[in-house]
Amino acid sequence: MLTLRPEIPAYGGFALARIQGKVVLIKGAIPGELVTAVVEKEEKDFSRAKVVEIIEPSPFRTEPRCRFFGICGGCRLQFMAHEFQVNMKSHILRDNLKRIGKIELSVSGPVTSENPWNYRLRGQFKIQNNTAGFYMEKTRTIVDIDACPLMSENVNKLFTETKRTVTGMPSEEIHISAGKTSTVLLKIPEGAMSGADERTADKFLQHGFEGVVIQKGKNSFKSWGRAFTTLELDGIEYTVSPLSFFQANWEVNLKVLKEIKDMLAPLKDKRIIDLYSGAGNFSLPLAQHAGEVIAVEENPYAVKDGERNIEINDIHNCRFIKHKAEEYDKLQGCDVLILDPPRPGLTDRVCRNILASKPEQLIYVSCNPATFARDMKKLNKEYELQSVKMIDFFPQTYHIESVAVLDLR
């Protein structure tokens, strides 16, 4: 048992303390508090510990809203005031840039939500026997829930209404998306429920879903109804199927889009390439102001969604290309390159293509502060990082996203 006063926040929902020169990452503590903690795991260069008693609590400590907090593996920061969460994430982002990227730059004002609860328009719930909910941390055991305080009221309502249906069949996961319209993706084992798909889809349609997709195994899909969710995106009717990605915190997504538009203005006659474009979350709104937009996306379902969105909204200066970002080397003549990679960040090949092609300006949207900082160090050879903002897409969780603008030197 250790008595510690952690000094600074660390990524992953930890607070960092030191004892006899060794780093201790403490789960459940806030920097500045005096706590008693027990070591759970010894690593080579640091220890992982968990709080067992708060001796001197922080003024930023709050009571978690969810009764499953500490059991469910989804949230780690509910015991911190949201204002402190935002400041902590900005600190971690700045620290990563300094330590990993070797870049000293102040982080501009964060992009945050008005309400840090009930913000998620999409939920992915695990199913096992007669339980449905989320995994316990670091296990495959499911915490059986009726609702989640991070999900929108509509997602929670649809989950509650369908829970009995999905736990009564051989299901693996249920993905619920609820914008202007709602869809459900049900994942079931390959070969299960033979001949019952139609009846299953009918049940979900009766529960209020406009579209249903049933996935058997990895590659077998059937759909019923309008199998896409509709959202309003900067005056555009934006449709996304359950097999595509969209930002679950739509309020913050719209704010990020505005930030990008402001960073790039004026866009008239500019040529934009959007790598990792998805269904066109950035491509389509920017096409309303730019000369030409090329959206590059590997996921065929997202490309199909993007092409539908072009047709629905009568957009003529944007086109989608199904291609891996790593293998797309036609960046020459690009005025603006938008990068929104997955958590591993940019591959060496993508970085080489960027540095060789030299687009005038880069917009980098990151979901991992460590790989973001690493990529900034690589791109620093030809680009100057002008500004970076922390994006709080996922309040109550430790996830940190950011948006940055880089100019060619």
C-alpha cells in the first residue's frame, strides 16, 4: 500500500506520481490529491496502481453519475468535473507534442460540447446469453445495463425496447444509430437463425427503426427498409449506413467542421483532397465553397454512402475514390490535404507521399495524441504547425482528439 500525491495527468485516465524516482500511474486519482493506492502491476520502468482511499480530495472530484462506473470499461473520468477533464486533456496533448514531437506550441481553446452527457448518437452494445451492455474493463464479461448516460435519449430508448429481442436470440452485437432517422445493425454468428432473418428484421422495424442490417459472420449482409441514418450536416442531408463510421458526438462534429472551414477560408477555386474521408463528413460541406474535392476512402460502404450523399444533395464538384490512403499517391497539385487517420496515425508511406507532393496546407484531425505528436515530428521537415486544438469528442472518457493546421514552409 502506498500513500501518494500525484503530480500531473497521464493519458489513459491516470494520474502520475513518483516514489523513489520511479513513476507510478494511478487509476482513480486526480493530480494534487493525497491518496492511498495499491500496486496492481509492475512494469520495467513504471508501476500501475489503483486508488483505495482518498485522503485529501481534489475540489474537482465529483460523484459519478452512472451506477456501473468502475465496473463497465467504457468511462474512466466520471469522478472528475467536466471542466477539469477538458483542461487535463489539453495538458496531455501539449505534453505529447513536447515530449514526442519535440514541438513547443500552446494549445488553443478546446472544442467542447455544451452537454457532456447523452451526447452519443451511436452505441455498440455487446450481447452474451441473456445479457446486453458493455464489457467490463480488460475482460469479455458483459455488464448488463438498461441505459448509458453517454448515449442520447433516443439511443437508450431504442436499446431498452429491443434488449429483450436481442437477448432472446444467438446475437453477438447490436449497433444502434439514431439521428433524424434510426438504424440497427445486428451481428449474429455465421449459420445461426437460418430462415428467421425476415421475422427478425420485422421485429426491429416494429420497434421504430427505419432501417435494419443483419450481418452473419464477416461478409454476409442483408438489409431492410432505409438502411442508413440521416443527419443534418451544415445544410447537407448526410446519410450513413451502419457499416460506415460517423462521429457519435454530432454536436462537437459540427463545431469541428466550422473550425476547419474558418481555418481554410477563403476556399474559392481551391483543390482539396480528403484522405480517410469516410462518407464525406468534411468533403461534402467543403465542396460547397471549394473548386474541387476528391474524397479517398477504403471502406466500400462509406464510398457508397458518399456517392449517395452527392446525388441527394446535387453536388457536382466532389467525387469519391475507393482507395487505400497508403497507396494513393496523386497528391500533386493539391492546395489542401485533409487527414483524418485511425488511431495508429499516418504510415511512413503516407508521410513520404505528403513530403514529396508538398500540398500547400494540411488539416490533421487526430484521435491519438501520441501518434499525432509522432506525425508532427515527421511532417516538421517541410511543414510548420500553425495551431492545434483539443477536441473533446468523448466527455467522461480518456480519449483525446485534436485538429491542427500546418502550412508548407
